[in-house]
Amino acid sequence: MQIRRRTVIYVQGYDPRGIAEYYRMFRREFRRTCELYGLTGTISGAQHDPKRFITAWDVTTQGDGWQVETRYQFLRWEDIIRQDFARPAWWKIAHMYAATIRALLNGVIVRILKAHWRFGLFTLYTPLLMTLWLACGAAIGILASKLVAALGAPVPVPTMVGLVAAIGSFGSLLWLTESRTYLLYLCDDVVATDRFAHRQRPDWDERMATFAGYVADAVARSDADEVIVVGHSSGSFLAADVLDRALARDPGLGRHGPRVRLLTLGANLPIVGFHPKAQWFRDRLQRLAQSPDIDWVDYQSRHDVMNFWPFDPVAGHGLAPAAGRINPTVVAISFRDLWTDGTFRRRRWRFFTAHFQFLSANERLGAAYDYYLICCGPVDLMTRATAPAKAIAAMAAETGTSNH
């Protein structure tokens, strides 16, 4: 299926950076993709609709004998995320421990470790490192208290000095390393995801319902050849949530008008779906799995510890759709095929950088996965996912490029 017009609806994940950063990233990585393939591309300015929490821009991409018009629509809720981030550090830490203990007791962390041990270790990273920082602060406080006591200070003084030293050293460790450890960000993420799984985020529910109405309307009015609803990282479970809500509004979604596709990238669906109280979410996955009018593609990579690999989003949740399973098409990719050797050695252990490769330009021609060709290229998503060699050959023929 050759695409001439495409609508991409991107559901933002739990990231406070917001539209400015994502728009800059899209422009930068799109230009790099055009340079790699010898394409011509233009991007309009960002058009904001604050009442509907949408920012959109238009992309025109031209190759040899083809042109694709893409309408890229970014669904925004960073205002809610930033409210979470404004909470005091003590609140974040206390509630992170509470959510972690609950996940241990109800078996969620054990299930995650069994499904994908590397993601399980990443899940434990936040409480373990936070505990280490607390222990370091306590050790420094004890040493300071003993030093002051050895100098002959009255009884209350060593205790007070030790307490101040413990709090100060812990706070310093936390704040000075945050740009590398992301501990406070991850505390917010853990708490927010836990509450969403337990249906305790009415602000999220309200915004996702708004997005669902927009998706249903956008598909109904679209003259595109395909509409792709995209979710990356935590945006993956939100995109599934939004699309299922949109299907509830319009059961004929995808049956009339453009073909509708769900694209999940670097997904971590089990951090919601494995909760015993998240049957509502597993029901959404099951409906999407058996929907004949929706195509769902899930890209995952072993080189990204922040996604589940290998993982079947349906069977992995213990689901067996009675009407027969249609979705998703699971595609495993290797970042070795996307990066040069030097970049692979440098970036492989930079976990957040690797995680965002799903939204970044490639360095090698002809890779089976390329986000900007999915969004802006002439080949439809299902062909790229199920017959990548065919899609690559078509692109190579049309652009005059090759793998060399």
C-alpha cells in the first residue's frame, strides 16, 4: 500500500519536558533521516490548540517519484505531569516505597522479573539506589555525631549535628546525582503508574477520555490513507487506553475511512497490566487483540532495558481472546542494525539514550525499523512490519539508495 497522506497521533508518555523538546527532536531527527536517504522534507511550525491539549505540525516528504503529506498530532498532558513533579521530595520518596512494597506483596515485581529479568532489575533500581543514598546519609550522620561527641560537646549537640549532617548529605547526594540517576523522576513515575493501574488518577482518566474523543473525530474526518496512534514507553499503555476508548465511542473505527493502526514502541505494558487490580486494562488489551478493524504493531529491542523483550503483550498477560487473536504483530529489532559500531558501543549502556532510539534517526541505511520513514515514508506500517525487506527494497528503488 503506497501512502500519500498519513495522520500520526502521538500520545505523550510520562515526560515533563513537553512539546518544545519533542518538536525540536522531531525536526532534528527528521532532517537527519532525510540526509541519510537523500530525501527532501519540510516541516511547518507547531500549531497549538490549548483547549483540546493538542499541538500539530505538517510534514511534506519527497523522494524519487513519491511525495507523502503527514499530519503529526501530539496529544499533550505535561501540565498534569508537572503538577506531580512539583510535589516535595519527601512525598515522592515515601510514596515510592509504599508503591514498591505493594508491588512486592501483590506479586507484580515477581511477575515482572519472570517476564523480563532485565526490566525487573530496572524496576528495583529506584528503591535500591534510594536506599543506598539513605544509608550513605545515615552513615555520614553517625560519623559526624561521634566526632562531635568525641570533642566533648553536650549530649543534645552530637545528636543534632548528626541529624543535620545525615539530612544534608542525603539531600546533596540526591540532588547532585539527579541529572544522571533520575531518581526523583522515577519516584514520580512509580507512584503515578501504580495509581493509574488502580484507577486512582481521575485527572489522567479525564484527559485520556478527551484524547479518545479527539482520535475518534480525527479518524472520522480524515482523508488520510492510514492513521497511526503512537505510544512510546509509558505512552504505550496510554495509547492502548486511548484507542480502546475511541473504539467504544465509534465501534466502526477503522472499518470506514482510513485504516487505523496502533504502534507501540519500547513498550512497558506489564507495569500496568500485571497489577491484580488492573483487569480493566487487560480487558482493553483483549479487545484490541481481537479487533478486526485495528492493526497493532509492537516494536521491541533486546538492547533497551526499559522495554519488555521478548514479550507477547497478549499471551504474556494471560489473555486468550475468545473471538480469536488478530493483534499485535510483534517485531523484534536490533540497535546494531540502526547504529554504527562506534555508536553502539557508546550508547548501549546509556539506558535513557537507548530507550529513545525508537524516536530517533538511524545511522545505517536500510534498517527494518525507522521511525521517520514509518511516519513520513511511502510504505504503510503493516508492510514495514510484516515484510521489511520489501519495504526497504521499495525505498531503495525509489530513493536511489542502498545498504552500502
